[in-house]
Amino acid sequence: MANDSDRLKGKHFCIRPFTQLSTFNDGRFRLCCSALEDERISKTSFTDLKDLWNSNQLISIREKLLNDEPIPECKNCYSQEERGGISDRIQANQEVSDFEVDSLNRGVKNRNLAEPPVVLDIRVGNLCNLRCQSCYPSLSNMVSKDVKEIFNNDRFGVTSVESGHLLGAGVSIEELKPLLSTAQKLKVIGGEPMLNRFTHEILDQMMTGGISQNIEFHIHTNLMKWDQTFCENLEGFAKTRLCMSVDAFGDLNNYIRYPSEWNHISKNLEAYLSFFRSKRNVNLAVSPVIQIFNLFHIQQLIDYILELEIKYSTSVSLDFIYLTDPSYYSPYILPIAIKEEAREEFDRYYNQLTSDIQQRLNGLKNFYGSLCRQGENITELKKFKEVTNIYDSHRELRVLDFVPWLGTI
């Protein structure tokens, strides 16, 4: 492809393997958070992260992407795009920063021997305080316990993790130090990073070395914890993006992200908005995962966030994530009639919004428009009902009390 614009608009090209190093819990490695894992790309196969970054395996992947060839690790993105959705790959290419493009170009000129990654995506472990139904044991130690205790270690092929259900980061501060000194963006995720000691070790390293002043810092939180000292430290970064995971408004969020408490969640959300509303270097984002449970209810959460923007005279990014895995929670498996109803209902909501808010929701509108491009999946619907009933029985809950329309399927 001739230039940057052509590359970024390619059918299969993705910027991330050229600019971002992504670790996974327990020391594994993948191309990004959406990519499938590949045993050929594993931290345990290399002496250090730098060796891995310029391995023959990654160079081969970069060469294929430069030729706009598909790679198996990116199957999830390709599948979402085939249904008309906006994948992680497309978002990464659309939101690419100047320093990522510069790094890409220098790496290409150097025969795909990329410079040290300008973006670090670090998973600090699976220590978490929530048991979200759609989550995985490798991402939450509490989900791991549920899979073992509720499903006898088999939730349709999903098994719990070893080592007491806890996974560590698998990398050390010493390994990260040289990469932190040259990176321009750092993402910290997993399970709830504010609970994890390694998160604070990373922050201490960057604050002590003065690295924070030159780096853009992204961190995800489930809003179960408010830490003012932590927030004060975030002001020391060149830029900060605080991504808050909320999937619905009120009691439905408690059900999806069990056992969160809405009063506690909303109180902490407002605390973050109040604290950061005058901090220009901090961007706040709410990241709902669109799934079966909130398909007809996401409008309530959007309205709530818009009201908070007015209350605190600030702006909040809406970063929607479209669930693909576990597939039995994906809205695509629903009957066509229900998906069509969901699309029509969202369109009615969308059409009464102001143009500036519509622009913020265009990706979500496209998602609803793509739902009917895939037919009903009876096998996956059966799994969804079975898993939901098992969770409800164990937790003494009833999904129809939160999502009444599910009684029609």
C-alpha cells in the first residue's frame, strides 16, 4: 500500500502489531485484547520482551498485514466486520495517534524490525471483586471460583484457572523499565487493577522516574473502589484516560456485573466526575459491553451519563464494546424478530437526540443496524438459557425480574 491512509483503510491491516506490545495474565502474550492467542507467540518462548517484540513470528505477521493479508489471530475482528460492525481493528486504525504512525513508518523502513513499542498494553492479573456472567476465569479470580463451584469446572468448555484461581502479571518491573522509558502510551487492565499491587508498582516507577510526564496513561476500573490519592497521581501524566466499566443503569447493572451495588457504583462515578471535571489532561470514559441483557436497556444508561455531563459541566466519552465471546451472550444469536424490534426501538431513541449526541452514538447505531444480518442461532440460545438458569439458581435471582422480554424466547 502506497501511504499511511491506504494502509489504515486496508481490509485486514491493523496498526497494533507494529506499535503495541500486549501482555496477558500469567505472562502470556497476544497481539491485542481482541486477538486470539497463538502458541507460537508466547513470552515463555523468548528470553525477554524485547526479544519477543522483534521475533521472526511477529515480523512474519507484520509482513502479511502490510500486504493486507488476513491473519488467524484477528478472526474476531474480521467476523464482526462481516456482520457490518465496527471492530477493534477498525477503531484502532481510525483513532491512531501521530506517534504511532511515525513508529510504523520507521519500522517498515527497517524491514519490520520495529522500534521499542510506543504503546504498552499490560494485564496486571485477574484479581477482581466482581463475578460478571460474561467474563472469563483468566480475567477474574472470582469468575474462576464460580466456574469451579457452580459449573463443576465446565461452563461449556470454560475451565477455572490454577494457582488458587489467581493469575499474576507474569512480567516484572525490571522487564518493563526499559520499555516504560520509551513508550508514549500505557494501558493497564485486569481484573480490577486498582486492587492489584503491581498496578501501584508500575505507577510508582513512572512517578519516581519522571516518566509519567511524557506518557499517556489508560486505566480501566469497575467503579467498586474510590481512591483519591490514586486520582491525584493520575494528574502527573501528560494525559490520562480513565475507562469506567458500567453495563446498565440501576439494578440491571447489579445483575450483569454481580455483585456490584448501583448506589455504590453511581456514588463513585460521580466522585470521579467531580474530582476530574476541571482537569484538562484527564479524559473520562464509560465503556458498556453490549450483550443480550442490556440490548433493550442501554438507552437508560446513556441518558444517565448525559445528565451527569450537565450536572458536572464535563464530558464523558462513550466507548461501546460489542460482546462476541462467550458467543451465547451475543445479541446476534437472538431471533430476527427480536433483533428487528431492538433496532427499531434504538432508532426511535436515536432520532429524537440532538445531532451532536447522534454523532457520538453512530457506532452504536451501526451495530443495531447490523444485527439482522445474521440469523438466529438455536444452539447458542440454548446455552444462554442453561447458563443463565444455573447462575440464577445459585445466586437466588431471576433474570426476568431484570430483563422481562427474555420470557419471549
